[in-house]
Amino acid sequence: MRGLDLKQDELFSYTTLEQRIPNDHPLRPLRRLVDTVLASMDRDFDGLYSRRGRASIAPERLLRASLLQVIYTVRSERQLV
């Protein structure tokens, strides 16, 4: 079962992630582009996941994390976390 791509803005902090990252940061336009591409793949993702069972981590979230891993040359997923 496919999980939802939810954002938790203020879980343990009084400032949001949007407030912490400068408006001119190079990842902001990249994030908008990636979100657009992933939104266009929504139907493809739905076809890959079962309707039954426990919800997984949203594939959009996993792909964004993998992209950050490549951009910042993080050697492993463990280090990324």
C-alpha cells in the first residue's frame, strides 16, 4: 500500500523548514522541478503499489532523499539519515 507524502512542518520546532532555508538557496528551484516531475508520475506510482496491507513510505519522499544523497555525495543511506 502506498504511503502519503505528508509534510510535518512544526513537529519539534517553532520555526518551519521554509523559514530556515534562504529564499535564494539553489535547492529551492530544484525542489519545485522535482515536485512537478513526481506529481506527473503519480499514476505510475499508484499502479506499482497494492491496495492492501500496511502503508509504505511515499515513493516521492524516497526519490527526493536519493536525489539529495547524490547531490551532496553522501556515501550511504545510513549517513543520509
